[in-house]
Amino acid sequence: MKKRGIMKIRILSCFFVLISFCASGQDLSGTYYSEFGTKIEIRGNELTYIEPHFSTPVRSNDTLAKCTFEWVDADFIKINSTPPDIIALKGLNITQHSDSTVIDSIKVSFSIPYQRCNLKIQIHTDTFKTFDFVYSQGSRDVMLPNNVRSITFYIAPEHIIPHTTDGLFYGVIGFDPFQEFEIKENTNTVLIEIPALDDSFFERYYIKDEFARVSNDSIMWKGEVFVKGADAPIQELFQLEGEAGNQLNEMITSSINSYITWKNSFVKDGITLHDTCHYWVCKDGFPADFPYDSMQNVTFLSLHNLNGLSKSLRKELKKGIDACFVWLKLTERQLVIGIGGRRVKLIKKSDFEISMGDWSVFTYEYSCEKQKWLLTNTEYGGI
């Protein structure tokens, strides 16, 4: 009897373990949307985190994280990405040969597909010396002394674009292979090819042991709730052309003009003596068809493409300018347009010093009855 009792307990234990396994092994495949416009796509145990481009892309693509996940119990999954160094090392290839045109030196060349901006490369040698150079389409080589026998290197973009309006960046600021590469005898030319360092490498999220809660058809992760198949109606606004696109441009234009009017009121009310007759507005992230010419006393500039800045603008940036930054926030039935005043100063060739300033927030809600977006709330504040 005693043995039968133990056997029953074992059978029941196995039964409950089996139920737990089946419950935690459910297929989550599908698309999940958050109220902020971001979404998760799941296929099998592969999870992709996406921030759709609703306007002119600020980033190289809208996929910010590619991950896999595993169940840890009936309610939670653990999410991980392939570490960035493993991604970068995959496909890394080094070829060496002798070149009679290279005299008394070792020529090291890089082949990297990244084109978002210039790259800063540091080469460390076994002779305890460091060589810096800027990698660009027209500059891919660096010359080293011929007594160098091994090297390692570090690669970083000249500038990065924050992931949030608060200046937070969740990507990778640099790539270090964490290994030395030997230079063979009787060779003086080294070619280092890193095909994985594409335009999305540095800006992508890399997830390490993060947990998400699964409840019915929703996933709670990163402080957001993603609901399966629940397309937010606001997403359609940015995917439509014509009248809907014009509404978006009109809302942005109206918000900027309201912000400028608010700023000019400081002079009228005697709060400040600094009369601003002209405004700089950063256009990164604006809709592709935004009518820039329709706004008076406003100059639009892009901090994304520094090589495209004029000499006169670079001169102004070295002194420092007051610029406006515009961002959009998507909620289930609202479009929030934020405008922040910032002091922008170019302190190096490609590095900016940006100080916080004032802000304004314009909240729009879509009226099904009037078939248009209506301004429902306006806030101003700041330093």
C-alpha cells in the first residue's frame, strides 16, 4: 500500500509538471502593439522589437532589437539578443599580403559598410603606441611603423542619435574585438573587413536577460503593454497620404507657430530683452513631405548629416545657437507634439553640447464625428 501511495504521488507530480510545461509553452506567434506605436513581432521563439517610421527615418531601419526568448514559468519569458561582439566578429576577415608600393611602413585598411557618419578608429600596437584616424568613404587607410607585429582596434561612430528626447541611448557606443591580430612576416598590407558593422549595428538594442510577463493576448515589457493584433488607429494616420498627411503637417506647423508666439510674448511682457526674430528648428524625424518653405523666419537644419552643414552654419554652431527640437508621441487615440528649446553648441568636429531649456506640449485627439484631429490641450514650461 505504501508503494502504491508513493507511485500515485509521483504520477500526480509528473502530471502537474506536464500541465505547467504545456501552459508555459504556448505559441505566442503574432504581432503585438503598444499604445505608443511600437510593436513586437513573434515567430516561434524569435522576437523582434519594432519602432515604425511614421515620417522621415531618423534611424537606418525600424527594427531596434532582434531577440530569442524562453519560458521561465507559466507567466514569464526571458529575452536575450545575440551579444554585439559576437555579431561583429561573425564574418570578420583579415587578409595580408606584400605590396611593393608600400615602403618602410605597414598599411592597414578597413572595409566597413557603415555609412551613417564617419567612424573613429583607434589602433593599438604591440609597441605600446596608439594611432587614431577617422574612417570615411574617402579615408580608409592608416600607415603604421614597419616594426609593428600585432594590433588590436576600437571602432566608434563620431556621433550618436539618442533613442529618447531625454538624451538616453540604448545602443552600442563602440566595437572592441577583445583580441590581438598578428601581422605575418614579409607582409606590409593588411585589410580588415567587418561586414556586420552596418548602419543599424550601433543604434540597435541588445537585450540581456530581460523578463516580460505574458497574460492572455498581451505582453508587458519595458514599461509598456503590447496587445496582440490591436492596431492603434493613430498608426493609420502616418501611413496615409493626401488629406491625412496634410493634417499631420498642419499640426506640426501650428504647434511650432504657437511655440514661437509664446517665446515672443516674453519680450512683449518685459520678461526678457532677448528678441528672437529668427528661429532654428531641427528637422530630423519630420515627415518627408513637410512644407518647409511655408514657415517664415524659420531655418530648418539637420544634425544627423553633419557633412551637409554649410560653413556659415558651422560657424554659428561653434558660437552656439538656440534651436527647437520637435518630437511626436503616439498614444491610443492621441497625438502629442512636443517642442523643446535647446542651446546647441559644436564643441568638436562632430560633437555637440546640448543644454536643456523650455518646452511646450500640444495634445491632439481624433474626432470621428468631424473626421479630423483637434487640439485639446496645450502646456508650456521649462527653465
